[in-house]
Amino acid sequence: MSTTQHPSGAHHTDAPSCKVVLAQTVAKSLLSEVQENLKKLGRSPLLVGFLANSDPAARMYADWTEKACKENGFQFQLREVDKEDLEEAIIAANEDDAVDGIIVYFPVFGGGQDRYLQQITSVSKDVEGLSHQYLFNMYQNIRYLDPKTKAQKCLLPCTPLAVIKILEYIGVYNSILPYGNRLFGRTVTIVNRSEIVGRPLAALLANDGANVYSVDITGVQHYTRGAGIKMKQHQVHDTDFKLEDVAPKSDVIITGVPSKDYKFPLELVKDGAVCINFSSEKNFDLAVKERASIYVPAIGKVTIVVLLRNLLRLIENREAAKKAAN
């Protein structure tokens, strides 16, 4: 490591101040856990994907899923169906004992009809954690399907969970604090409030103790468990804040804007902040490295490993449910 002396007599180091963390690095650390649990299972689980649209992003996600499954000892079948036949196809897969998990590549119809299709998938096979029961439990901060026996852990949506796994990996979660409170003292800004990623992510981080500002084109919402995180679950408050009011005081900035034209304003990134982008577009200019302490430019490979992890969790939960029934 070399140092340079300024005319003022101060020294500075030439070593970069920002650490770029690639999704592949985090994914590798999670894969070892997945492989260990797969070995215990002793068979190759079957994940079925349904594609009923011509969206190139959905096709790419399906291709990534297939590649990850084949590389890691899982079976994957992509079933391409007309959207009018999708509902019946999902119901048939629900009833097929050979199918361990189901993923539907949205959007299909868009809007309410897609939300209905999310609820068609059986809770016991919903690898994305989008069923009503999972979402209800997530927002209510209920972490088990069976809160009394705690044998069946709730699944969480893959992309929000991937962000959490990244935050754990880079040390934003404070492991000294009790489980469920490990983001206490952290302030987070999320630029995205979609029902699939942004809103669930804000809820999860707030439930873990963070002070979260959720930003979209309609304004800024505040997700919090209150002073001293005394509340059991988060509450949501509308605010008059703008992005420039909340981002500069944030320890973590997370973006997910699906636009090539969008760039997060670098002047709003506080020195030493952690910056994470989950959009398929590059929401941060590379100059973010001049301000951020850690920069995660994409998360896709972590999301895929989380999907495999969720698939194994479904199988564990079904086994636990069978034992409880006997």
C-alpha cells in the first residue's frame, strides 16, 4: 500500500476506500448451506417453472433458474403454457406429488389477475413466498407457519431475502443484538415500493429494527417499530419528506428502479454508506465508489441461490407438517 503526501503535509492512501461486493461472492457462501441440506435430503428436488409471457426479463430469469438448478443437483422443468391455461396448469402441479416447488414468471396478465394467480400456488409449493399466508405473516412479523411448535419456518420472497442475505454477509446486521433486532440503529432508504420487492423489503428491514424510508414516485413512507423498537411489528407512516431529506442520513441505500435513464443522485449518498442495486439496470453511476464504503452493483445470483434454499425449506416444512399430523 502506498501513500501520497499533499502539500499541506497530510498523507492519504492510494488504496480504494470502497469495497465492491459481487453477488457471486455472496452466492458462494450461501451455496455451501444449500449443498449440505441437499446432501441430507438424499434426492434431487423438482422445481417447475411456468412461463406464459414473452417478457425477455422473465425468460432470462427462467434460464438462470435452470442453469443454477442443473449446476447444483436440482431438477428443473420449464413449462411454457398459454396464459389462459396457466391456472389449470398450476393446480395440476399443486396436486402432483413429484413436484416439490412451483415458480410462475410474472407478469402474465398484469394487475389483479396476476395477484390472483399468485394465490393459486399451494403454500406448500410456493417457492417464491408470495402466497397470502406468507405475505400476511411477513407483514405481521410472524416467522413460523406453526408459531407454537416452530417447526415450519415461513418462506420470504426471493429478491427481498437476497438483499437481507447480502446485508448479513457484509455486516450491516449486528450479530451481537438479539435475532429480530439486529438492524436497530440503522437507517435505510429504498427507492422502489413494488408489491413484489420494495414494499416487502421495507417491511422486513423495519421488522428487524431498521428505520426505513420507502421512496417511489408518489412520495416517501416511513417504516418503523417506533422509538426503542418497542413495537412487535413495523408501522407505516406517510410523510412529507423528499428523497433529499432522507437519503443523506441513511447508512444503507437500496435501489430498484427499472429504467436505463435513472441514476441515483450521488450527492445524496453520505460518506461511508452501503449502496445496493437490485434493478436489472445500473441505478448507480460508477462514481458512487467515491462515496460508498461498500457497493453491490447487482444481486441476481444471490436471488437464484435463495430460490434453491426456499425449495429445500418447502420440503423440510412438508416433512414437519407430516410429523405433526401423525
